[in-house]
Amino acid sequence: MKIFAMLGRYFLGFIGEIGGIFILLWRVIRLAPRIFRNIGKTLIQMEKIGIGSIPLVLVTSVFVGAVASVQSAYQFQGYVPLRFLGAFVGKSVTLEVGPVLTALVVGGRVSAAIAAEVGTMKVTEQIDAMEMIAIDPVEYLVLPRLAAATVMLPVLTVFADFLAIIGGMIVAKLVVGVSFNTFESGLTMFFRYQDVVGGLLKTFVFGFIIALMGCYNGFRTRGGAEGVGISTMKAVVSSCLLILVANYLLAFLIFNVIFAPD
């Protein structure tokens, strides 16, 4: 009986979390027309999320492209000519690796930072003080972060795709022995603009998820410094899980419905 009671509590807690997320999402949608009232704060958040994440994205994307190039060359041996190496690296980076890995690494950094910042304001009663003086915390805290993350993640993904392909090209030349011209010809041979556009469309949703989970868990913070740490952990875990789930759903929608092959 105890195990059923425990499972019931977990299930009810899960349903409560889903309801809380949708309540916050509804408040965001209702207040969305007011986003331009806090354009200055949105620009500040864009700088924190975008420029602040560039070093992390740079290191990650270069090595992702390098690994993709080496692994592809290893798997191609005896089966596929190496002139197709650029095509494989380009496809994998623009379709999946670039958008998803960028979202995961940036999401870990950004969602944790948002949850810690908002959670600290919650436990120190700054959010309660804002409500006392008729300032809506969703409009003041959530909207700028949501807008900034939604706009900046696609920009970071373009940056990551470019660096990953450059990293793959350099490794293909130095390690595998594939010339730049051969790699470039393979890259352009099967290029489709739908691949790039489809990958970037997903990142708008990923950015929204990252900021939403950070803000939601920040607002749910209880219990002082320990509670801030727990909220930060929950924000990172929930944002990464939702990114992976959303990636599947968006990939199916984009490449089987919007860009469905003729």
C-alpha cells in the first residue's frame, strides 16, 4: 500500500507541476502585448544570454564538428566515398546536432542562472514587494527573459552551425586527409535550405522552454539558500528534458508536414 501511496503523491505532484506551468504560460500570453514596455531589460537579458554564452558555444561547436568529421570518416571506410563527408557533417550539424546541443549547453547555463536569480528574489521577498507596489512580476521579470532567450538562441545556433562545420572541415583536412575543396563540394552537393530553416525553427521553441523553466522554478522556490539550489537543479533538468521531447515533436512537424517531401 505504501508504494501505491507514494506513486499517487508523485503523480499528483506531476499534475500540479504541469498545471503551474500552464498557468504561468497563460499569464505570459495575456501580458505579451506589454513586452515593449521593458525593452531595456530585454536588451540586457539578450546580452547576458547571447554574448555571455558565446565562449561556451564556441568550444562546444568546434569539437562537435571535429568529432562528427572523425566518426563519419571512420564509418565511411570501405562503404561510402569520403567525398560525401562534407554532406554528412553539414546535414547532421544543421538538422540536429547544432540546434539540440546548443540548446542543451546554453539551456543548462541560462535556465540555472534565471532560476537562481528569480529564486533568490522569491526567498528574499522581493517579488512579494513588487506585487505590493502593483508591479506584475511576470511582466517585469518573465517577459524580458522569455523574449531574449527566444530571440538569441537561434542566433547562437547559426554561430554554432558555422563553427561546427569549420571545425569538421579542418579536422577532415588534418586528420582524415580530405581536402577543403572536396569537403566543400560534398557540403554543397546535398544542401537544402529547408534543413537550415527547419533546424532554426526548432531553436525558437527551445529558447522559450529554457527561459520558461528557469522562471517557473524560480517562482516556486521555497526554503532559503537550499531551496534556491533545488530550484536551479529542477530548472536545468526540466528544460533539458523538455528540449529533447520538443525536438522529436518539432522534427516530426517540420520535416513531415511543413517541409514534407513531394
